[in-house]
Amino acid sequence: MSSQVRFTDFKSDKQPTWCPGCGDFGTMNGMMKALANTGNDPDNTFIVAGIGCSGKIGTYMHSYALHGVHGRALPVGIGVKAANPDLEVMVAGGDGDGYSIGAGHFIHAVRRNMDMTYVVMDNRIYGLTKGQFSPTSREDFETSTSPDGTHQAPVNPLALALAAGGTFIAQSFSSDAQRHAQIVQEAIEHPGFGFVNVYSPCVTFNDVDTYDYFRDSLVDLADDEDYDSTDYDQAKEVILDSDKEYQGVIYRDEDSVPYNESMGLTENMSEIPEGAPEDAMDLVREFY
């Protein structure tokens, strides 16, 4: 780790192909700032992403990275952290990637509490596949696949995380650059699974959950002097409040012990030791 790293050191030479104005730009910038602020650098950082608009974030960031398959980024990230606990592992995804096909992995990643960070770019729609409703879309949201509304209550990812025993649950807004970076930084610094759901507006297919909507609706928990993020009951009340949109660290368990530490996964297992069979590296390459 380095105290001299800048967030621009995490920028690759590849230009994002996201739509102009996409919330994912702000989400990614905040991730890079948070990594730099915590003393990480590209050489000790591993970014994992799945499928969706968020999927190519590893291409746009300068670090170790893997662009995986739909909904499967979390188990890859867990494997990376287990094999090399010295790496700062950050998994990025979208609401479709993480809360539909990846929902099962999400629940078990939360309960496992590996020391890593999960940032979800929640735009409440499927953007890459051209505007179908997603698990977090409103019940009356009209799209090409729901012309009369979804007729389903949206998934509450914060409630899923709390019920699964989450030790760090937060929510941010990609357009609130300083606050978003601060929240992601706290997730990185948390000893355990740091989960941040980011409101990241889709300017092409979602004309309901817009930048203006979130600016007008967001309630920042940092402005409430009586709110205690370590109070489980307070956190539950906020998470189940469907009438407001919240930003901030909603819950943190100060007694959190990361899975990798409790299970003794503290040594780097990614390097082939001396005395291993000569063809060991050939076997490893088969998994590339």
C-alpha cells in the first residue's frame, strides 16, 4: 500500500462506453477515490465484475481485474480474497446482476462476511439489454416488458443484507461525489463484507428514478444527530421504511470478525511453493 497514490492512478487508458450522463461514471470515480484514500494502489487491488453496464468497470480501472459471467462475480471475489488476503478485493455489479441471477450468491456472501467490498450500481432497470424492468424497479414502472407495470413489489437489497447477517450496510448516490466516496471508503475500511448499494441513474431508459428525483428525495443519515448506525433496531426501521430514500452508513457491526480471519485464511496461497511438481504451473494455467 502507498500513501502517495492518487485516484487517477486507478484510471486505465480505456474510455468507458457508458451513455453520456450515466451514473456509473460517478460510481466508478468514487470507488477509485476511496481506494486511494485508504492507501491502496493498483498493484494490490483486484476488481471483479459480472454482466451489465457495470460489467466492464475492470477495463476502465487500472488494477488486477476479472470480467466474469452474469451474477457470479461475488464467488470469484471471495475466492480471490481467500487465496490472497493481501489483495484489496472489490466486486462491482448492477441491480440486475446482483439481485436477480446473483441473489443467491449475494445472500451467502453477506453471511460469510469475507473482508471485501461489494458496490452495486442500482439504476432500477436493465440498461445494457435496453430497458427491461429489474428486481428493484417500482411496482408501477412501465417498460417494454412491463407496459402495465411490474405488478411486483421491488426487492429490498438492504433488507436482504440485514436478514442475512450483514455487518456493513450502506447506500449512496453517485452524483453526490464526496459523500459517495466517503461511504465506499468506510466500506473498504470495515473488517468484513462492506456492502454499498449506489443509486446510479440510467439516463437512457429510466425517466422516473432520475438525478433530480434522488436530489429531491434523499435523506442523509449523517444529518440526523440521533441516528446510530450500530443500533440494529434503528437500522431495521430505516431499511424497512419504503416512503423515503436514504443515504449513508445504515448499519455496521463493531464486533465484526471477517471470515478469512476466523477461518485462519491469512497466508497467501496464490504462489506455487518450492518443491511443487514441475507441471504445477501448467495446471494453474488451465483455469485462466
